[in-house]
Amino acid sequence: GAVVSQHPSWVICKSGTSVKIECRSLDFQATTMFWYRQFPKQSLMLMATSNEGSKATYEQGVEKDKFLINHASLTLSTLTVTSAHPEDSSFYICSANQGAWTEAFFGQGTRLTVV
Amino acid sequence: KNQVEQSPQSLIILEGKNCTLQCNYTVSPFSNLRWYKQDTGRGPVSLTIMTFSENTKSNGRYTATLDADTKQSSLHITASQLSDSASYICVVSLNNNDMRFGAGTRLTVKP
């Protein structure tokens, strides 16, 4: 299957700082990328849908000014957690589709710990 | 209420044994149903994907079934191995490509 790479795989940051997570589709062009958050022993929760060249669509309850998403190219989307707080500590996962109604491939996830 | 319900929430089996995981869904309009395996601290990896017209699909020791009439799916794992220990997530996609995730079943295979 296609490969989606996330970077970094883990990060520790201080409260109040910003952290950028990258999601790359390595062998296909992803018109749509999705960002999820997963708390321990819970399922993935969709945060936002990112379409190349346009603004991301955020799920209800997700602050767009706090979780900045940029999908500047067909192979790269970034999620920036701004002014991070300890409660933002979580596992963040991206997925990418080559086109509508096609298979979704997931990145390996990023473990964010805010201290 | 979650539109994709998985059971059991967790399961412990001995190595070599078989097991079956269940997924019931209420989402519509249905497009496809996928089973993913998620190792701890990793992203989900696709096991099977089934459309409305497919009743069963196998991937090695994993066999998924789908009954679109009753909106039920199962994932059967044969001759379990220690490496099968993971969370198994059922994901139902709507026609607009919106995906709904089940909470997952945490499987532990013990020697």
C-alpha cells in the first residue's frame, strides 16, 4: 500500500510553545489529508480535514486558531499546535487519500507531551 | 451515540487460538467498511476493506465478513500469534468519504 510518513514520531515541549507536525504522502499525491487525535484507550477522533490549496475544515469543538493546518502541496500537510498546554498532550495521527472514496493510509503517529 | 459499536472492548486469548471481533454500525449511506490493526503507539494499518456487495474478505489469517442487511461485520483471526496483540478498529465510510470510527477492541495474545 501507499506510504504516509509523519514527523516527528514523538516530541516533548514546554507549555506555551508551538509544535509543528508534518504529514507526507511519499509515493502518491494526496488531495485530502485528515488529522486525528487519540487519547489513551480511545479511538481516533477526527480534528480536521485538509484539502490542498484551501482552508481546512475543522470538526466541532476543535479550535482552528490553536490547531493550525496547512496543506500547501499535494504531498505535505502540517499541523501546528500553538501555545501548547499539558491537556494537548495526546497522540496525533494523519491520514491521506489519493482521491475521494479511495483508501485512507495512516501515518505512524506523533506522541506529543507538553510539560 | 457512536454510530459504530465494537465488541468486546477487550479480549485475552492464548497463542494459537482463534477469535472473532464484532462491529455493528448504524451509519448511512454506507460506502465501505474497513478493519484496521493499530499497534500501541503506531498508526492504524489496513487489514481489509469491503464494499456493500462483498460478504467476506481474507488477508492471511484475518477474515472479515459483512452483512449489509443487518449492518454487522466481524473480523476472525485464526491461529493467533503474539504479534496479533493490538487494537482492532472498525471504520465505516459514508458515500461522502466521511469515516466513522469504532472505539476498537484491544486484543491481547498470551503465550
